[in-house]
Amino acid sequence: MALAWLLAQHPSIVPIPGTRRTARIEENAGATRVPLSADELTDLNELAGRTGVKGDRYNEHHMSLVDR
């Protein structure tokens, strides 16, 4: 569901999930076949907005290299 939601956000958003198992690759690819209604997208966007983003993407050292 998370991958399906990300794919529905904008055509330029391309999630790149990591995996070690073929079954997970197939499962992740299945996200392209999950239809989300407008109501579902609204609900998921609202949930994501309430959850928010917490923490930095990188550790302190790597954050210091961003936008140099």
C-alpha cells in the first residue's frame, strides 16, 4: 500500500525499495497494479500529514554534506 500510495503522488516520484528476495521484488512490483480511489488517496494523504516526518534522512555527518 505504501508503494502504491507513493506511485500515486506524482509521475516523477519513483520509489526504490531495497530487497534481497525475488518474492519481495514481485510483491513490490504489484504496487503498480493497486488501484487507489480518490477517497482512499485523500485518506492516505491525511494520515501521512498527521504522522509527519520525523528525524533527518541521514546521520549528522552525511547531513553536513547535503547542499554543499
